[in-house]
Amino acid sequence: EWDFEFEGDSNHPFIKANYPHHEGVWGWGDNADQMVLMVRNIRRSMVEYYDIRWDLGFAETYDEVASLDLDVLYGERAPLEDFFLWRDEKVMDEIYWYGWEIDYWMEGGLMRDMFSHGITSPEHFAMEMDPRTNTRADLEGYYLTNVAPRIADGSIVESYDVHCDPSNPQITSGCEPVAVISAEKLRDPARGPQETEAIANVLLNDDRMGQFMISNSAWRCVWRELIVNKKGLKTVYDRPGNQESDYNFSEEMLTAMIVELNRLIEKYGEVGSVWENKDTAIELVSLLTEHVGEIQDELDGYGNGNRKTLRDKDFLGPKERKRRRDLYLSNAADDLAKIRKDYTDYFNALAKKRWEDQQDARRLASEKKMSARK
């Protein structure tokens, strides 16, 4: 999406997009014909989102990303300590963004408030896409003051993002997905070939692309070469170093993930609703139910001793952190200096320093390459 926004149109069968998440941009204009929703486990998404941010030196603009050697992508995992600080400050809100993103596409671009899940105004929706300027308190305050009263009096009704106006959508077939695909299934030895076929059939069943498709007898071979024999580009699964499970979450955090997933499951699995017989909703509910089970297994591990107990300096989640803080204060009111600090300023400074360090390292590497060629 960013390449389309800044480099112009190109002839690709797919456009990977994060829109309307704040890391995304509607950069392809009206060049898309149909939408496929790729769903990944929410827990894994949080880890990989930070890893990619770290790969890119926490770049904030396209120019910053364009200046990088993109071979750094998936080259290593972020230090655990850095991840823990980011997680403490950001991940509770990112859980809402995850569900908000799914709602946006499943409902064809209907604008909603991410925290209450109610409908919202174009002005508030634009604020949600700019969290660097608008804090959660700003968003919730604006909604309560400027949106909720107007919903009550009928002056704000359901409306769609300008890109997804049902009467003139900038995606030919509309913004609602024609298929829901699992990122995890694609990598699974047993289910990967079938999920690959699901993607291929989306293209095959579209007259504009179907005429250019290779024979379906080759589809499984393509999957095997790319996934099993690793002949494609590097992916998240190629990262060396720490295991994904090392980037752990608190009980409160895992519980919040389950709550959000269950909200989506209940919404898109409701009997008698418009979603009941839609293949996309059925597949989404199936995937999210599987994800709930995986996260619940991890959460259960806290109680049976299979999970490492979090220390006071680890991420605890705001409720657990407050409980421990209150307990500490009741026993040590004379030693307030030992209370855990707010790391917001430190994290922001760390991100800036890491960006500068990575830029310096890449510049030195580039100079060495140039010298070697002379």
C-alpha cells in the first residue's frame, strides 16, 4: 500500500494492506478489484508487529523506510527487554485495534469506535487512525462528548469510510472480503496446501485474473517450494534468536485478548444474523475459536505451573500492576522510590536512539560495500 502511495501503480496480483490501522494507508486508489482478509492469531500478531517496527528502526515515514536496506526484515528478533517496554505501554490498546480492523473489513468499511464498538463519525474515525496525535483519553473523550449524544438524537447514523461508499466503492467488488484466509494455516504442513488453494481460487474465480492462472495441478508444488523448501523471500518464520513464546504476556493481557476474540465470535457467529450463512463469517469464527483455545491453554498454564511466573519488573497489565502497587504501598509506604516507574518517556527515547543507531550501522555498511567495489 505504501509503495502504491509513493511510487505509483504497479502490476501485482496482490496488495498487502494494513489500512485502516495507523500503520496503513489507502495508497492504491481504485486499483483493487476484491478484498481478501488475512487473519493471524492475535497473540502472534502483537509480537510480530513489534518485531517489524524494530526491524525498521521505528520509522515513522515512508522516506525513512525507503532509505533502509530491507534485507533487515526478518533478520533477527527484537531484544526481549525492548519488547517488554513497548508491550507495557501499547499492547492493551492494540488489542482493540485488532478487532476494529476485522470489523472494518467484515462490515465493508462501516466506521466504528474501536473501544465501545459503536458507530462513529468521519471526524472521530480519522482521529482513530492517528494515535500519535490522539491518545486513548482523547478518543474516548471526543466520542462521549461529540459522537454519543448525536447518535442518541439521530444526527449520526451508520456511515461508511469514503473509500468504501457502497454506492461507489474504490474496490470494484466492494470492501467486504470475498474470502478469509489463515496465516497460520498457510504454514501448517497438513493444512497449508488447502489454504493455498483457497487463495488461488479467489483469483481463478475472477474473470479478470482467472485467465492468467497457472494450472491447479501446480498449486501444491508452488506451496511446497515456497514454504517447505523455503525458496521464496524471508518471512516471520525465518527469524533467528528467541522463540516467539519467549515474548510472554500477563494473565490480564491474555484475558483481554480472549474477551476481544469472543466478542468477534459472538458477533459473526450469531444465529439468525446476517452473518449466519456467510462463508467468510463462518471461516472467521472457526479461526478465532481456534485462537481462543490456544490462548486459553497458555492462560491455564499460569495456574498449573507450566508458565513462568512474571516478576514485578515484567509486564503485568494495569490491573495486576495496580494490585501489586497497592499491596506494596500498604507494606512500605516510606519507600515510594521502589514503585515501578512509567516508562513512556524512556520507551520513546529508546525508539529514537535505536533508529539513529541502525541508521548509522546501515550507513557504515553501505560505505564499506562502496569501498569494496572500487
